[in-house]
Amino acid sequence: KLAGCTLFITGASRGIGKAIALKAAKDGANIVIAAKTAEPHPTLPGTIYTAAEEIEAAGGKALPCIVNVREEQQIVNAVEKAVKTFGGIDILVNNASAISLTGTLETATKKVNLMMDVNVRGTYLTSKACLPHLRKSKNPHILNLSPPMNMNPMWFKNHCAYTISKYGMSMCVLGMAEEFRGEVAVNALWPKTAIHTAAMDMLGGAGIEKQCRKTDILADAAYCILTKPKTFTGNFIIDEVLLREEGVKDFDVYAIAPGHPLMPDFFLDVEIDTTAMKQERYGAAQKEKKLSGSQQEGADGAKVKTDSAAAEPSGPVAETFRVIQGAVTEDYVRSTQGVFQFELSGDGGGTWYIDLKTKGGSAGFGKPPVAADVVMSMSSADFVKMFTGKLKPTLAFMSGKLRIKGNMALAIKLEKMLSQLNSKL
């Protein structure tokens, strides 16, 4: 279906962009690999040249172009080269993206600039450069790898800059689909679950891949969209939903570890606790229990109980930390190398810690013996649920029940330890 079509794909040297390129290459498509990795990266796989070899081997024609979408001239040069080589452009896939899952005060200005420049500005400028050529195609498409715009505040509060940048890509879909209706199809594609890429490895650390699907699911969904007529426009498509409509029944083929629970992707509401979610989403007033002892504001604005007595609090939280203390081993310390501080609200709340950095390791009430790498804020009830396997940390974070400051990769490392501790708790 895509034989002879020319696809201009940003960030196509690896991951999702390359998977979409390889799927189209099987039809005999021409692929312009518009990515910035020309020399092998020390930690990331693939360059524009290795991707070109794979595309040619799959049956397509490849044109590797060094393109950093932050540089307008590099985009323009690559578009001109593509038109000169293949005679035009039929499809643009805006896949290049930058991510930093950090709060407002923790996000350095250079990271803000990077996300805005790559995600919003890069998408806009690449679309602008390709549109004059797309309008000449018989069935032109622009496909942005961006989410449906979910205005639930929880998708903004933990990583405001990243959300704004991804929604900026989605707003390009809204505006351009209407502006070029009848001429060029413009759609957005987003995964229902986390996808295993180099970026996910970087964010999640070892073991995260079991909770992910392969890039193939997005490649198959993109192929469905790009082979539809240009009248199919202005849609925000979720990969699994589209593929089910197309008749796909077996989704285990897309799983890295079939049968293993999958991590839902950002910006898609997961109804874990429907009542609590609705209250949080629509700002419903929640009754607060009166706390004994002095109170202080936690990192997320929650009331945190600080016990004035020297004695360690009793109850489920204290019992959980006693079990953790007994389970800490040198192996955990060696493999984790992180200090976690918990700011808990509600019964048994206050400041608690797990030190998996100092020799021997330790866990207990109060501030950690050395500076924390990660600070987690949540209710004590949710904390107990999380440490007994009844609430996944990832879901807690994505539903706004857990707020994380500091090293995200270490926070996800803790999740792996939790799965090993659950039997003891």
C-alpha cells in the first residue's frame, strides 16, 4: 500500500520512529531518516546510517539526513534533499521528542527549552516545511506521536513542562487538521501502554521492559492510519483501540513479557479507585481527619503529622518499616545505591526513610542519615497499599496519589525491590 510513497520521519534512527520506517519499508516505501545521531552514541543504539541499512534490507529505499529539529535550516535542507531524491513527500511522521518527568522547581531552564524546542517548535517547523510538498501528494498524511489532550490536572502537576510540550504537538493536530481539511490528513497516535524504547530504559532502569509492549504495536497502528484516505483527519488515536477495530485480537504478540501486567501510558486516565479519581479530577472537597500533634505542610501540600514524642509511631506504617528494615540486605544496597525519604499524611504519618546507599542499609522513622536522592509524598494508607502489593507505584504516580521529587530512575528501581518484598509484607 505504501510502495513508492516517501515518508519523512523525525527521530527515525531508533525506537518508535525506526519501527514505523521498517513497517513502511516492507511495502517498498522511500524513507527519509531525519535524526541527529550520525556517530554512534555511547549508551543509545543506532545511527541514521545503521537505520538506513535496516530499511534497505527490509525492502525500502533510505535517505539518511542529519536533522536536529531544533535547527530550522537542517529541517529545510533535509526536506529539499528528500524532494530532490524521491520527487516529493507523501507522509510526515513527527516522532522526535524530549522528556523530563520533573516538577516545576526541579526542571532546569535548558530542559524546558529542549522539550519546547523539540516537541512543539520542532513539530510545527517540520510540518510547515513539508506541507507545500504534502499538498501535491495524492494521499498526504501528517502523523504526530502525541496524546489526546486530557485536562485532568493530575497530568500537569508532576511534570508541567513535559505535558505542555506534548499537548503542544497535539494542538498542532487540532489546528492543522482543520486548516488543511480536504488537502492533508493530520492525526495523532498514542500508545495505551508504555512502549519499550531506549528512553524507557533510561527512565525506568533494568526490569522495566516487562511492563512494556514492543514498538511493533505503534508501527502497525501507524500503518493503519497512513493507508487510510486523507478524509480520515483530526483524530486522536490510541494504538490498541484502533487495532481492535481493525480486527486484531491477540495483543500478547506485542508484549515484551506476555502475561505480565502492563504499565499504562501517561495522559490516559486509569480508573484504579474511581471515587477518589473523580474527587481529585473535579476538585470535590475531601474531608480531612483531624491530626494529633503538630502539623506541617508536606511536599505536595498535604498535612503531614509530626510526632512531638521521641517514640516511633505504631500502626501499619511502623509495622511496614519494621519488615523493610529486616529485609534490607547488602545486595539491595549494592544494586540500588539510593536513599528514599517518605513524607506521609494521615495516621502513622510523618517523615520516614529507606537508606539503600550506606553500608548495611537501614529504614525507619525520621530523616535519613544522609541526604535523600528521592522524596516521595503520599497518604499513609496508600503507602501501606503500595508496600503490600495492592497499589502499583507506577499507577500511584500516574493517578496523582504519589508525588516524586528527585531521581526518577531510582524511584522506579524501588518498585523492583517492592515486588520482591511483597511476599514478606
